[in-house]
Amino acid sequence: MQKFVNRTKELETLEKQYDSSESSLVVVYGRRRVGKTALLTEFLKSHTDSIYFLATEESELQNLNYFKSQVAEFTGNELLRAASVDWFTVFKTLLSHKTESKKVIVFDEFQYIGQSNSAFPSVLQKIWDTMLKDADIMLVLCGSLVSLMKSQTLDYGSPLYGRRTAQIKLKQIPFQHYHEFYEGKSDNELLPFYAVTGGVPKYIETFQGYDDIYSAIRENILNTQSFLYEEPYFLLQKEVSEIGSYFSLIKAIAMGNRKLSEIAAFLEVKQTNLTKYLKVLMDLDLVEREVPVTESAPEKSKSGLYRITDNYIAFWFKFVYPYRAYLEKGEVDYVLSQIKKGFVQNFASFVYEDVCRDKMWELSAANRWGFHFDKVGRYWGTKTGEIDIVAMDIAGKNLVLGECKYTESPKGLSVLHDLQVKTDPIIQLTGAMNAQYVIFSTAGYTEGLRKEMKKNSNVYLFESI
């Protein structure tokens, strides 16, 4: 079982729902292995008048029988165990049982019941409306098949729509918490681990105890017996029906084809044929459409680029999927040598940029610049090329422009000068009145750049993220 990681905000949400004087229906969802069950288990430790029910992929009747047995044990009603009853009767028996505190009922992998019987969400909706909403109870519906959880509990067309009192979309652990898992490692040493494991608790645990990232990759990903070797199949096979089409699409993006036209050309299909697949991947939070941060109407932008948002999925499709034939033949050394050639500059460096942009929000919250950002992202265009960080205070007409250098050599004045050259076009584009500069570097800075920072109050240098 996964070790519980600090989820203070999510636990507070659950406790708030529990403390409510009214009944509550909470939906908890998120991709597999992100720690949903661990979160609920931790919550239930302090609430003993509870039932934790794990649904299976069996029939609705089998799930009903399993749940009935748990309710019989919880209430001490042995007659219920042997009785032939429906969901209404089981919940009625559960509600009639007196407890010292508020009852908590958790349906984990809830979507499996609705998958076996599409009418089940309607059944539960009626049970909620006629019995549960006026009872002293907390019902938690949890699931890891994101598309099904949305359609069964969150979407407008769901019978349960409008009944939930809260929802928790559990996400990956941010980089800033990685030191809690890998004690003694510096930020620079942690970054490669984050680049591969991407904040997924199960992956983080698997990579603990390794001094370098390549040993961890060799043992836990390139090993054909490792669960991570087949992980993308496991994650996607229950979410989508045409897994081959989705794999081809993700691979195209991982190979650097980020414009819709480039993806279509790589796959030799029409652009219009990709729309529905991209929408599904975006709904699953595996892919996102990125536009320059300066765009005022992102949905209409013609500069959109697609990127894989899950670090492990991105790594696997870039460095494992294309070399599976070699790995199946046992040529691990060759594949690892290919990974070493491209990992830092063609993969980890982009993850570093993401981490730096996240850091900008943290610095903004700490009032580092004396104003707060409305938007943080990156910019690309014909006039200036790419800028790794553009942070905008729209009302105050302030900008912070930045570069992120994942490198082994200290960065000098040329990096700052490049940013300064790009300033005027960005100011004209945004209408800003003031620009400041920030540079992140894993290898530090030359003495010349440090001296410039001391003389210039609008230049900030960061080695730690």
C-alpha cells in the first residue's frame, strides 16, 4: 500500500464536509496511482463509523452482494447478509443503524458499477434524494477512470449532477515537496527524478533509494518485468477504446510534433481527424493545448501547440516506446545510452522550465516583486523568438521576463542581454510600462552577471527552485 503523503488541503476539504451539519456527497477523482485511496484511508482513520467499499469490475449484482455483506457486518444485521435485497433496502438498513458519530460511506472505484449498469447513477440519485440527503451521512464517490467518473458524477447529463457538495481532483505531488521523499538531495539532484516520476506517489516510492536517475530508469522502467514498463497501456486501456490511435498521437507529440499540422503530417491523416482524439487526451489531463501567454483569446489563437502534461507519459513515449523492440531482445545498455544522449537537453530541461514557471507563482505570492501576477507562461513569436518566462501584472502594467537554464556551466551577461533585446516587442504587444528580469540556472552565474544584478535592481538570479 502506498505511503500516505501530505495532502493537507484535500484532507481539510474532507473534514469540512464531515463537519457540515447537513449530509454531504463528495466526488474524489484523478488518474491511477496518484494517491486517492491513501487519502481516503487516512481520512477514515479518525472516523470509525465508516464503511470503505471497493467496487470491482464484476456485475452490479456481485457488487451489491459485496456491499450488502459489509453493511451487514457494520450493522450486526445477519439477516441482511442472507437476504435477497436491492440497493434501496441495503441503504435503508444502513441508515436505521444508530452510531455515535456521522456515518461515512466510501465507494472506491465507483465507476465500475456504473460501467456494468448504466442505470446505477440514476439508482443512486434516487437513493440520495429520498434517503441520504436528509440523513446524517457523508457519501464519498471515488474513481480513477477519469472519463467515466466525469460522465457518471460531474457532467451535466449525469443523474447525480447538482447533488455533490464538493469535488476533489487529486493531482500529482508538486516538485517543491520532493525533498520530503529524497532526503539529502539538492534541487538539481531532485529535478531528474521529478522529470521522470512526475509527482505520482507510486512512482516516487519506486525511485527511492537510487543515487542517480539512470540506475533508477534501468531497474524500474527498462526492465520488461517492471510494472512501469507497461504502465501507459495500463493507464489508457480502460479510458479509451482505440488505444493504438491514441498511442500514435501521443508518440507524435513526444517526438516534437506540436502543431496540429505537424501532428497530422507525421501521422499522415487529416487535421480534422485528430480533433476528437486530442479532446479525449485533454479531458484526461494527458495533453494540453498551449498558446503564448500574451494571447487575450487563447481559444481563438492560431499559435497553439500541443504538449504532454504527464512527465512519465512524456518520458515513456520519447525514450521507451520507440525502443521496445530492443528492450524485448535484452539490449538494455543500448537503450540506456540513447536516453543518456537526450535526457538532459531534450527532456529534463523542458521540465525544468515548467518548475521555474511554477516557482514564479510562489515568488509572486511571497510579494517578491511588489506586485502579483495575473498570468505566467511562455512566449514564442516571429519578432522575439521564445521567452521561457513571461509573467504579467496586467492592471499594474508590469512584466517579468525570464530564462531557465538547465546547464553545467555558469550563465553570463549574454543571457540577460538577450532578454533585454526582446523587451520592447513584448512591451508593445502587452501595453506594459515596466519590465524586470529573472534568470534561473542550475549551474549558477558568472561574476559579471552577479555584479550586474547588484547594480541593477530589476534583475533577479535564482539557483534554487
